[in-house]
Amino acid sequence: MDERDFELLAALAKTKNITRAAEQLFVSQSSLSKRIYAIENELGVTLIQRSRLGVHFTAEGEEVCRRTVAAATELKLMREAIEAQKGYICGTITAGISVNYSLYRLPQVLSDFRQQYPHVNTHIIADHSRKLYQQLFDGTIDVAILRGDYLWKGNKILLERENICVITNVRDRGKDLSDIPYIGRNSDSVFEREIAHWMIENNLKSKSCGIYLDNITACVEMVSRGLGWAIVPEICLESFEGDIRPLTFASGEPFVRSTYLMYSDNMTLLPQVDAFINMFRNTVS
């Protein structure tokens, strides 16, 4: 069945007469009758009963008419919506955003994006970068903002490069870190290896009596309350009032963390995704 059949059934339901329905549709009576038989054969039911007084729909025919009227209405609404959308960017974007970036950077950029593109449905997945990288690779998300360096054959835009810092409470300023409990947190394996490397270079180790968390905000709060020291990225320290010391390795190389916007070439063919990418690109231009 197609839309022409929807129109045929609607005309037949309105006129209750094959001849008048054929005239209304500008087709011959025989052509209309053949099409009715074809629909009945396709569906495996009898749609109408003929009599001297016209045609009467069977129960199955009434159900088919009801459904085709609804389908025709939906198609009409679809065309109207598509036509209306030609004047603005709409659609859906699924973006995977690193947890820390979603906490400290995303709200402002997303607010600007929503104001400029209010008709775009934005689905944000906040998770660890290593998980989002796999989803981007699998194609289950459109774009990703990842912290750290990941191999990627598609497009990468460097959004920022920040210092990794040791933080302590003001009261602990100047104290030997080996005398203060270490507050660790869960992160990706590459970053944890870099932290371990720096700690080995500085003859430090995490004590069993320290604190271990899976949330960076809670980690910073623990340090603020004088419960120990931590190694955290600069992104989370805007409101921190304790002591902050950017780190370098023994080689003199600064300990930094990069954040990238990553996506495949074909994603820019979707206007809503292209607009999302350009919004972030403009933050670093």
C-alpha cells in the first residue's frame, strides 16, 4: 500500500460508492476496483461488501481505514515539519564528554549552544575518557571530548592543555608531602601511570592509611579540609583556596593534561553536529 491507496480508501469511506469515489479521484471505475482487490490480496482480508445501495466496509475494512487515515495524517505532519525545519538547524546530537570537562567547562558552552540552536536535541553522556573513546570508535556517539592523548585517525581539536598540580591545605604549606596523607582518586590508566612516575621521581608513595576517592570534587574538598594532599588537574581548582603547585618531571618537562574534541569526517555532514563542533572550535580560536 502507498499514499495513493490511503486517498482511495478515504474517498470510498466518504462516498460509500465506487463510481463517485472513482470520479473524485479522476480514475476509471474498473481501475479503482482492481486496486481494491489488490489491497485485499495484499492484506489477506475483505475490505468492502457491495450492494445496490453502495459499499459497506467490513470490520477489517474499518480498521484499515482508521489506520490509513492516521498514517496519512502523520505523513502530512512529517512533511510540514520537514518544510518548517529548512529555516533552522535541528535534529539530535549525541556527545560523549569527559566527566571533569562536563563538570567545569561544558555548562557555559552548552548554554551558549542551546541559546543559538534551541531546536537541537542534545544528548550528553558524561563518563571516563577511556569509555567514551571506545564508544566514539564504535560509532555509538557522534563526537567526544576526551582528556588525555588517544590515537584517532579522524579529526582532533585541542581545546586546552592544563597543568597538573599538587594541592595542599594552607596550613600544610611547606610541609614535606611524605608527612601528610595522600588523597588518591580513580582516573584513567595513562594518567595514573604518569602520577606514579612523578611520585617515584620525588621519592613519594601513597600510604595505606591515606584516602582514595572516585570523584575529583570530593578529592579537592578533602584537601581543603586539611585531610591530606592530592595531585589534580588545574581544571578543578578555580574555587580552591589552598596551596597550588604545578608539577614538572625530572626531565624538566611540565606535567600537563590535554583535552581534545574528536569526531569523524562524515559527522560534519549533519548540520547540528557541525554547529556543535564549531561552537567548541570558537572557544579556542
